[in-house]
Amino acid sequence: MPPENKGRAQGITGNDLLTLAPKIMDLLNGVQQLELEHFSMEIGDLDLFIPTTISSHAPQVIPPAPILSDRPASLLQETFPLRETTYPGSIREVVLGATKPEGGSRGRSITIGGATQPAYADRRHPPLHPPAISLDVFDMKVPLPKVLRQHIDEVMEDPAEWARLNVKKFGADIVTLHLMSTDPLLKDATTAEACRTVEEVLQAVDVPLIIGGCGDPRKDAAVFKAVAEMAEGERLLLNSVTLDMAEARTLESVAKAARDHNHVLLAFTGLDLNSAKELNRRLYEYIPPEQIVMDLTTVALGYGLEYSFTIHERARQAALMGDTELAHPVISAATNAWAAREAWMKMAPVYGSRELRGPVWETINALTLLLAGIDLFMMMHPASVLTLKDVIRRMGNAGTATDAPRVFRDWVGVRI
Amino acid sequence: MNAGPEARQKKGIREISPIDVYRLLPKTNCQDCGESNCMAFATRLVNGELVLGDCPPLHATEYQEPYRELATLLAPPVRAVTFGTGDQECITGGKYVLQRHEFTYHNPPPIAIDVDDSMPEEELVARVRAIGTFSYNYIGRTLTLNAVAIRSVSGDPATFGKTVRKVAASTDFPLILCSLDPVVMEAGLSEVKDRKPLIYAATGNTWKQMADLALAYGAPVAVHTDGDLSLLRSLVKTLRAYGISDMILDPGTLSDDGLSETLQNFTALRVAACRDFDELSGFPLLGVPLAVWTSEEISQEVLKWRETITASMLMSRYADLLIMHSLDGWVLLPQLIWRFNLYTDPRKPVSVESGVRQFGRPQKTSPILITTNYALTFFTVESDIKAANLDCYLIVADTGGLSVESAVAGRYFTAESIASALKTCDAETLVSHRYLIIPGLAARLSGETEEATGWHILVGPKDSSGLPQFLREHWPPAAE
């Protein structure tokens, strides 16, 4: 995040504001000048957007209710017409995986995206495609919280078996294979080794695959190019391409490889819509927008989930209002929830066992972002996956929208 | 929606400029508000940092008219409704916007936990006490529950009254009295005349009796319908005409198959309030995750699981008050933390200033640690160091506001950047040793960093909660 562009709105700088309002200084207490860049409105006006800090009291100015001299003796009838909002923009649909006739070898492909409304705001417009769930596989032994490890302990050193377990036992729509071993700072596995692992997993399961790199812009580029070529036509989702790659001058080669061999790119940026748009603009030079999914960064509950929530709400709102550079399906690594100590740490008995806290953390991370419009989740804990699938099914989608019978039961008088 | 001509004049908070406010102020620059001039006051007013009450001259009779105009101009489209009294009072609603990035959310939703009038006294008192003492320390803040909801299960006025009396004597928390029977409600209200409890609830059948009680006891009232928004608006209109201004809306909470309908209702009401300025929808929304306990499911764990996910989704979708049943930490912890996070100002910085921080009274031989300048990373490490009373230095490296994990992955936290941070902080003069403790999540950088800095690198714990133990075991470092 570049240091410029700080706190400038209507000609008021953070410093001006601090002199204007000395109390803010105390509240900020050593915190850097206000940084607006990541949280300003993308569209709409910036007319009044003056940086401030948390206020302990909202203005409590309340006009009194009109008191009429004669009180009504019977109910005054009103209606609530459900407002119909239409948006000029919509989210692109992106196809992951390819069947034999489509040029790949998957049992079925999965389409994500297509939203024309904010997620689950209006039941008359359910999601065109239900959000999909991918389960993680690592190509080397990774340190995982015990609560996660216990479900996969036996397959942790066999990516193909692990992938099979994810699909057969845990119901993964998609499998994410993280090629961690390619990291030059870890095992520095070769592109050939990476290709072999991808091939094994392609043979083990017939769901679409997400291929994760190690984060090194040069190594990832080399690995992605090799994998793209090897898995010609499979519409793998390559996770991920970044502005770092642009800087390292490797972005073009990966994008072209994805285009030439029919794969999809995951454009990853860190909680910053301007960067997300910039990266997409660069990618449009090489690849059709229908082959781009965005990762705007998922942070764990308690560690900044609100930033992820808000950036996704902003991105979706902007896209629906017509910003085509943000009109891509979005992915969330709900697995990141496990970074929160509340998810894995042993705590005082009053906070419950981590066997429950962990999966609840992952589940709530995912459900919160589901409401912000996520189209594809990367997850790990079976209970979280199950819950998310259940909620997504019950919330309805364009294919299954039926009104289930609903019963309001009396909670006031119930004996629990 | 016929919101009336008054509603059409209403502006969203972001459309109100300080000038709009300034022209209605006394313009005396008297500084009684503590600001340097009226324009500065106007600016802080539209930012939600000050209230009209902070301007003393405005309350003189000669300014009656502009005051009224300002009050209307600045009133949040979702009314703030208070129940309870004193320090513990619960403020609900008072929302200006639909999405938090449009401004910021105000008044974190109070969470009430239920008790009922069938509980044996001992159990009742113990539960009320547990509700009052449940807390969690999150980055140096104490997060707590807020209210007690008392349900009439017996249906008997005397039993309910007795329970209300007992609960009121056991806690200062605001109370929500829950009964759909006005006779039972009155029995409860008469026991807590001075506590301003929330009445739950007025319905299509009982609105008149409940309205009379609300007026008689000066208590706010929740308005409930079974998902019927037209009836809800009718009730609000009727109760307003009846003289009631403090209402909380409960369009009904369904979990499971009904969840999408409930979320749609919450959304529709909030959109009507914040986008159309519909006054009849402009009240706080009550979500009742407790409703999951009415299902036929018998597994307690499953019900708690459902309650926690229902609560979190309602919180994200505009609930201004929640009534829950489970007191389990794993159910409540995510709610308390998510509430805290969702209600932080989205305009606040994500990064803290880089540089070196001193904790306790570090000596030349004290440990020196390094972390990144993501605000939540820093606050977490800071709060752990303080909690353990450690004497140490902490270098905060500029990673552009990224957490350790992201900064390592994104190459913002590297051997080179650590070396330059050590230099910038003049670390060599702070301590006499050459041992730097790096975060466990940056373990892979240790070799490179030793080369780049010439310092010995100790790989610290992955989570800063492990620092005290780590230092016990590894500090001072063993001589080579």
C-alpha cells in the first residue's frame, strides 16, 4: 500500500484535521495518519468524505414523534411494497474445469458468477449459480492445527489421495492443489515435479482444479506456464497472478499461457480496489475477461475480516453499478480463518473447546463473506463445508428456488 | 412507498455538507463547544463526532427554529432507541447508512441472553450472574454481553413478576420483558418501573394494550409480526399516531429454511429506511437467534451451532439488537468479536507507524523483537506483551500495513526489509547483544536474515500469545 494519497478529501489533510480536532490525536494514539485510499468510495461521489475516527456517540438528535390528540382506535392500514432495484451492471460468468467435449477431462465443469443483484438481498433474484466450494490439498507436509489435521492425517503426504478424500468424503465441488514445495525458500521443487503432482491429482479426481503457487513471482510464473501447457484445455484456475508478477515482468507470459491453453487466472490483490482494477486492466491485454476471477484477500475474523467484508461489498456494489473492471466473480480463502488464535488456541473452559471454536471460526468467516457476494470458497474443515453447503442450498438459487414451508414458532413461551 | 413529503426532503448523511449545518448554527464562534469556530463544529457534527447538545447557544429560545431544522437534517434515518438506564443502558439503531463503507455504523448491537420464569431461583440467579460476567479480552478491549431477556414461560402474571423482581435485583443490565400477554407484561413492568425495560412485544392483536403499557411505564416497545412487513408498517404507523416514538422492529427470525426470507426482510426494511428514508421502517431491527431453540432438533450442540451462525448473519445483515440463548463461549465469542470489528470505522487506518516501541523498562540485555505494521497485528502483539509485563523492544517494520503472513508471502517482509528496519531503528545502540526475535510465521526468512543483518535470528512463536513461554525457554540466548 503506497504511502501517498493519505487523508485528502475536500482539501483537508489528516494534519489539518488533527489540529482541528485534538481529541482525535488521543484516539489514534500513535497511529499513522488517516489512510483513506483503501476505503473511499469507488463510484458515486467523494464530495464529502472527511477522515475521522470512531465516534463514541452518534448524534442523538431526534425529532419528537407527532402526537395526535385523538389516538387511533383501530389499526391504520399500510403496505410494504417490496422495492425492485435493478442494476446497470452484472458479474461475468466464469467456467472452471472442462469436460471431454469441452476439451478437458473433468466429469463436469462449474460456472461461477453471473450476479445481477447484491447477494441474498432479494429472494426474487436468487444467485444464478450457487457459490462453489473448493477444499485444500498441499503437496508437502504443512503445519496445520490439530483440529484440521485429524480429518486428513493419513493422506497428508499423498496429494492424490487427499484430493480423493476431499471429493468423496467431504463433498468438494473443486479441489485446490497448493504447490507449496515449489517455494525456492522451502523445497524448491522443479516445474517438472509440480506438473507430475498436478497430473496425479487430475487423474485422482474429476472435479475442476485450482492450482496454487508459492507466491514467488518468478517461480510461480515458470510453474504455471508448465502446468498450463501440460494440462491443456482443463480450465484450471491458476492461483494466483499478482502485480508483483507485472513488476517481475512475468505476468504476460502466464496470462498468455492461460489463454493459449484455456485456463482461468486468479487475480490476487491485497484489500485495495485500485490495485485490483489495475491488475485486471493489465490482464485484459492478454486474456478475455471471462477467464479472470478476483481474490481481494480474505482476513480472519478478529484479524481484519471487516476489511475483507467491506472491500467485497464495495467491489460488488461498484460492479453492479457498472464498473466492468470489477465485474468478476470473487474467491475467498475461508481457510485463512485458522490464522486467528481464537480458532486454534486452547483457551479458558468458558470459551469452549477448540474442536468447536475452530470450525465455527471458519464457518462464520465464510458465511460473512457469502453475504458480501463471494462466488467460490476455499475451505478445509468438513463441518464448515457441510454448513456452508447447507446454508447455500437453503438460501436458494436460480435453479432450485422454491418456497419451503415456513413456520414461526413461539420462542417467548418455549421451554428450553 | 408513500413516505410523505417530509421524507423526500431528507438527505443521506454523506450528502450533508458542513456548510448545510453551518448556515443553521449561531455563527458566533463562541468556542463554548470546545472547537475553534462554528465551521469546525459543523465539520465534526456531520462526521458524527459531536452532537447538537455540544453547542450551548443553540439551545436558547431564539434559535428554536434552526435547532429544529438541524435536528431533522441530522437525524439518522434509523432512529436510536435506548432501553435500560445508567451506565449500562443499551442504545440500538441510530444508523445512517446501509453499508458501512458509506459512512460508518454506530451503536454496536447489544446482545441479550434469556432467562425464563420457570427457572428455579438458584439457577436463575446463577445464570444472570454468568451473563453479567462473561467477557473476553480482545486486543486490549473487554468485550461483554449487554442485557437480559426475561421470558414468560409460565404465562402466569405473578410468576413472571416475581422472576422480573429477582432478576432486577441481581443485575444492572438492561432488561427485555418478553410476553405476548399484556396482563403478564404489566405484572413484569410494575416490578421495574425505573429500569426502562424493553417491552416485547406489541403484535397485531395486542398493540393497543401494549401501547398503553409503554406510555404508562415510559418504556420502548418491540413490534412483532410473523414476517409480514405490511402489518409491521401498519403497526408502526398506528403506534406513532398513538404517541409512541421508541420502537424496535421484529419482522420475525427464522433459521434453516426461513433464513433467506428473514435476511430479505431485514434488508428490505433497512433499504427502505436508508435509501428511501421511509420513516415507518426507520427503527432498530431485532434479531432473535434464540428462535432456533424452538425447532425439533434435540442435539444441543447442533442448536448452538445454528444459533451462532444465525446470529452472525443477522449481525452482518443489519440487526441492531440480538436475543440469544446459548451462553457457551464458542457461540458468543465470534459474535462479540465480529460486532466489534463490523462497528469500527472503515475510514480508520489499517497500518500503524513503523519504528521501535519500548515496553516496560528494557535494558541493554533485553529481548528485541520485530513485527509488521498492520494495525491488528501490532495491537495483538502489543496487548500480549503488555499482558505478560515483558521488558523488551519491538521493532514495527513498514510492510505497507500487511500482516506477517501476507507480508512474507508478498515479499514486503524480507531479509532486506528487516535489515533496513534494524538500521533505521538504530537497534545496535538499543541493545548490547545481537539476537533478533522474528515472528514464527516468518520462520523461512531466518537464514537469509542472518546473512543480511549479521544478527543471530531466533524464530519466535507463530502467535504472540506464546511470547512469555518462548522467552522463558529461550532468553537469554545460550552462549555459543
